[in-house]
Amino acid sequence: MSDLPPLPAGFRTAGLHCGIKDDPQKLDLALFVSDEPCTAVGVFTQNRVCGAPVKVSRERVPAAAARGVVINSGNANACTGQRGIDDAKWMTALVADRIGCDAENVLVCSTGVIGRFLPREKLEAGIPRGIEQLAGTQEAFHNAARGMMTTDTFAKQSLREVAIGGKTVRVSGAAKGAAMIAPNMATMLAVVMTDATLDPIAAKRILRHAVNDSFNCISVEGHTSTSDTVILLASGASGVVPSSQQELLAIETAIDDVCEDLAKQIIRDAEGAGHFITIDVRGLREPDEARKIAKAIAEGPLVKTAIAGADPNWGRIVSAAGYCGVDLREEDMSLSLNGVPIYAAGTPTDFDAAALSQRLRTEKDVHIDLSLTLGDAACRFWTCDLTAEYVRLNSEFTT
Amino acid sequence: MSDLPPLPAGFRTAGLHCGIKDDPQKLDLALFVSDEPCTAVGVFTQNRVCGAPVKVSRERVPAAAARGVVINSGNANACTGQRGIDDAKWMTALVADRIGCDAENVLVCSTGVIGRFLPREKLEAGIPRGIEQLAGTQEAFHNAARGMMTTDTFAKQSLREVAIGGKTVRVSGAAKGAAMIAPNMATMLAVVMTDATLDPIAAKRILRHAVNDSFNCISVEGHTSTSDTVILLASGASGVVPSSQQELLAIETAIDDVCEDLAKQIIRDAEGAGHFITIDVRGLREPDEARKIAKAIAEGPLVKTAIAGADPNWGRIVSAAGYCGVDLREEDMSLSLNGVPIYAAGTPTDFDAAALSQRLRTEKDVHIDLSLTLGDAACRFWTCDLTAEYVRLNSEFTT
């Protein structure tokens, strides 16, 4: 277990099976607890239809004296009305009673099938067991990451360390993804912990910025889920209080990197994906324009099926840029695919399509690089291809 | 051939194989000609990257003295720079020379693979042959509809007749669709002809309105193509000049119906589709809100894969409504699928999911009916499901 990432100082976690999922090998409950009151901030789904845990947690951040997060997988708590709200609050109270704080100091997430009520009896037995198992070990952190998973095929964890004033600050994160991944938080959850001291206002700004360039720059199919949540907890247990802009920047960069790493792991593990696609869009007047173009390319089914088929189809890419509402002309655009220029200033180049297609069959990382000549703004975005396997996974239905 | 729709008075058409497509059984050239100068209006793709024929035709409408449209399939004329513009104008001149008018009186469309120059030598031989074959017969109209087809599996034609002042006004239309179908004109072309007299200003208003509720209410995958064009030609040859609002409304309704019929035929023939889906969204404050919700549902891959899998998945539908940017709450929404209420005022109903799924396996027409309580505005939208076959068709690549 030695290559698993460690937790930051001041945190203990647990992950276990409490019976929400049928398979006892699959964990369905995760706890992230700070030994002392800590700073907590969150970013939540922008879907108007949002889960009860989102409604409850959103009201509790930013917080200066939070104690942790309880997460169950296998059963979301969305479209469940007042009973859902009561269940979410009840989960936090169950944790709070046992770790010695108010329910308001605990945040909550649920992920899985929506429209079903949470199984209280399973959680009532599981949560106390989880609290007994809380530990600061690598294995405990890994189990917590596993406890969040739904159709993920691997647990997503990330670590960055920065040295500040002779001390080490750790940023450790765990996330789950898989499907319904789109900007503005899709069915994805992430908990990022640091042992630096961050006040709630700074933490909120840092998390918003980190999410904007990571979890909001990935898309599997453009469907924003109802339960997405990213939570940042800062314990201060490293003893590091950033005292200069440079020190704060170092911590901020570590948080950015952890978020980006987790976001990319979500795309690597996207349902049915055959290619991991990085999209760079440059040369726009405004960053929002670059993001809009990148998102249109990332979510264009014809772009995604072309990549699945190893088709260096410049037409589908530039026409996706053309329909997303940004004011541009075809002459403004040049495009390369895995380093090969395939479209320059409005017309296709004379490239070897068969050779490039052959490369796309073997190279599972694809780089779409679209350059415009309208300004200096850019956006980097990550997505995956659209395969028959994705359709199969998402059209399976058993009652 | 007697069940094929007839042309309106004053029009002759032709469709033939001129060699752009390899298979001699597949027609690749279509001509629609008015014997006398006629009114012509058009609606074109809103993609910023648009084909040369769109650029050329857009400048020539509205027109009071147009003579017709020349269309080739098998080779679009997009991303082809100045040479593409020259080729498009040259096509219209070739027609104009032989029917005796100015090139400016002829409109042009091209559809097929983009980024390739048109094969002038094939068109130079084919267009004069097409003009020799021009006829007012049902077969000639059917051939013209066939000449527009790309991956369509059937020719799309529609007819409506209205009696006005003892005379019959005909509205006859032909369209092609198949892929890259999205609102704002996707790779779809349509030519609608009527023998009523319509002035260009009235015709423009009528066509814009008809397109808005038909071709702009269909989506296969949300990819707006570069070459989409709908042209309305009014010859006046029926002798009917609408002289009251009622008479104009009768003609307008016939044009609306022909456009809706053609749009639905495009969805029926969408690549890889297994289900034809009608989406009704009601009870919004503004029609644009209803359209935005309908479009988000229609283009949501998770909705489309659910229908492909006969999954009565209310969660994917209401969450798509939730993420499209319209201000609403889950309590505002109720949903039925093929007449079965599955979600009411924010929570799922206690419906028999297995029975409904069984119905969705056999009923290939699906009706998604989403009612809100915020106002009286509504939108009807048509789409299809997302199948593994769609992915296969769109990821095939051969150089």
C-alpha cells in the first residue's frame, strides 16, 4: 500500500460497505473528518434540479469550523422532496453526534440512482462503524476514495506537496466521476484536503478558480448532473499559515494541480471511452469564447465519433467551432491534430490522412489544437470519444 | 409512379447522375426551375463556417425574379476559399445560360463531403443534360428529390393543396437530411415550391415562420452543418393571388405543414435511429424557454441512449431540463412518457417501469410530454434516439 497517497495532517478518513450496494466487495460509504474545526468551502452543481445533499451542504459553506464530509454511493438523494432533505440532515447529525460537533459542521454528498429514498437502516448501522474505522493512513484514504465510486473502474486520488518555511504543506484529493460529466459539475464528487491554514474567503476564491480550470473543463457528454459537489477542507494542522502572496500562490497551485489531476482521471475513466482528448483553443478575444468553442468541440457527437473511428476529420471540428455562437470566420482558424497541421487559415492542408488515421488508432491520447487570430485568450479542455460501448453502457436497462 | 406527389404549376425539375458519386444508381444532381420569373426566399445555416453556395445564394434572396435552384450532392463546397465561391457562381451561370436568365436569378446548394473542390468537368456535362430532362411530371420531381440525397435512405417529399376562390394552390417540397441535423439548419436542404403568388416580403416572413417550427425544431445530435438551406419558390402559375388574410393563412398553413412533414421525415431517416421521439414542453413563461428545454432533452446523449434502451428514465429527462439554463424548480415539473405519468411535481410516480419499458421496446414512436406550471408557452420538438449503429455509421473512416 506504500504507493498510495497520504492524507494531509489533521485528517482521518474511512471507507466501507454498509449494504447500499449489493456486492459486499463494493464500498458505499466514505467519511472525511478533520480532528479540529477546519475551513470548508464548496462548489456545487448548477443544475436547477439538485439533490437534497447539495441543498443542505450549500447552506453550510463557507464555514470556519467544519468537521468533515459524509458521502454515500449507490443511491443519490435527488428528487426526493422534503424527506430527502430530512435524510441528508439526519446523516450529518449521525456523524456529528459521534465526533462531537453540531450537525451544521458536517457536509454531505450522495451519488447513485436518483429518485429513491436513502436506506436509513443501512446508514444507521454503517456510519457508526465508519467512525470507528477513521484513520490517518494511506489505506484509510484509499478506502474513502473507493467509498465514493459508482461506475468508476478505479479510485481517483491525487497528492501535491509544497515546502513553505521549512515545513511541508500537503494537498490530497479524492474524486469520483464516470458518467454525466459536464462543465458546471456533473455527477462528480471531489473532496480536497490541505493541512495549510486558509481562511474561508481565500479558500472559496481558490476553490472556485481551481474548479473553473479543472472540473469545469471536462465533459463526457454535456449532461450536468444533479449532485455534483467539490469540497475543500483546510485543517491548518501542518502549522503553515501562508504569510506572503508567494506562499499562498504555492498552495493555490498545488490545489489547482490536484483538481486538474482528478478531473483528468475522471475523463480517463469515462464510460466506454477509447481515446483521451485534450483540446487547446487559443487566440480568442475573451477566455469565455475559447471555453465555448472548446466545449462545443468536446461535446460534438460527430467530433467524438470521428475520433473513435480514428478519422482526422477537420470539418467536424471547425464546424463545431462555427456553430457555438462565437463570432469568427473560417479564415481565422488553423487546426492541428496530434501535432499534424490539417487545416490552415480556412482550408484543409494537404496532409496524409491515412497515416494520421493510423496514428490515431494506436495513440490513445489525442490532442486537438485550434488556433485563431483574434486575440490572446485560451482554454484547455478534456474529453473522451463517443463509442458504441458508451451507448451500450448507457442504454442498458433492467428493472 | 401515380402515388408520387406532383409539382405545383409553373415548375419543372430534374434529377440525374452526373458522376460525382461512384455508384451510377445514385443521383447526384437536382434542378428546380420555374418557367417564369418567380419569388424566391431562403433561410440558411447559422454556422459561422458556411459553404460557398450558402454565401452565394444568401446574397441573391429575397428575389422577385428568380428562376430556380441547382443542387449537387456527393461533394459539398465548404472550406474551399475563393475557388469555392467561383465554382458556386459558375454552376449558376451554367444553368442561367441554358434557361435564359442572369446567373443572379439562380440559387445553388451543394451537400456531401466538405473541403473538396467541386468536379467542374462532371457538372459541366451533367447540368446541360439535366436541363434537357426538365419536366413537370411526378417522376421528375421524385428524381430531383433523389438528386439531393446523401446518406438518406429514402427521398423526402411532401404535398399540400388548398382551394382558394375555386382554384387549387399546391405546395410541394423536397428535402434531404440524415446527419448533422440540429436547429439553425443542419446538413439539410429543402426546396419548397408553390404556385400561389407571394411577394418576396410576405414569402420571407412565411418561410422564416415555417422553418422556425419545423426544421429548427429537429435535432439528431446538435451539430449545425455548414451548408443548410431552405428555399421557397412561388411561381404564381396557379393564378391565385391571396386577397385576404384568410387566403394567405391557408397558404401559410400549407407551407408550414409541408415543412413540418419534411422535417419529421428527416428525423424518421436519421442515421442509426431506432425511435422517433416527439417532445412537448409546455407551461413556460416564454416560447424560447420551452424551446431551450426541448432542445436540451432532444440533444442529451443520456436521454437518447435511455430511449434506445427502452428505459423510462425520468431522471435524465428532468435533469436535462434542469441544466439548460431556464429558471425552474423540480416541483414545477411533471412528465409523462407515451401517456404514462412517471414524474409529478418534483418526484417520480409509482409507475410500472417494466411494463412501460416493454412498451418502449415495441412502440417506435415515443412521446415525451413535460409540463411546467410557469406560464402558457410551449414548444414541440422532434428527435431520435442514440444507438450503437449511429456511432458505427459516424466513426467509419476510409481514406
